[in-house]
Amino acid sequence: PRAEKRFLKVDTNKDDAVTAAEIDTALQAAIERRRTRIMATMDSDKNGSVTRTELDKYVEAMLKGADANNDGGVSFDEARMFKLAKWRKSLGTTTEN
């Protein structure tokens, strides 16, 4: 189902075939979305660039968010739970099933 959904999304002219041009368009759109997300997340002063200081602050905040027991490190389980929490947030759910 997921592959079919992606196929249908990339097949913009709905001819039941995906061309190299359609793939290029889909990839470019994904790059644009990712760049926008990165800049929105890391470019704290919104000047159009990410400095080393902004990157360091982002990484520090991410590590603090993942360090559930506040021991200064992130275990595999903490990292997994942090990733699951981010995934759930993106889906708009909060339960741990």
C-alpha cells in the first residue's frame, strides 16, 4: 500500500507510468520540503543561514530532549523513545501503543 501510494503521488499525469522527469520533480519537491524544515528548525535568527552556533544549540536541545534520565548521555532506548515520540507528534498521536 505504501509503495502504491508513493507511485500514485509521483505519477502526476496519472498515466499509470512514472517517468524520469516525474521522479526528478518528486525528488526536487522532497529536497525543498527538507530544506524548508531544516531552516525552520535550525536557523533561529531567520537570516537564511545556519551557523555552527545554531547547529550546536539545536543538537544540544535535541540531546537534552532525548536524555530522559538526565544523566548527560543518550542510551539506545532513550534515542528510540525520542524518535517514537517525534514520530507520534508528527502523526498527531500521543499514545504509546
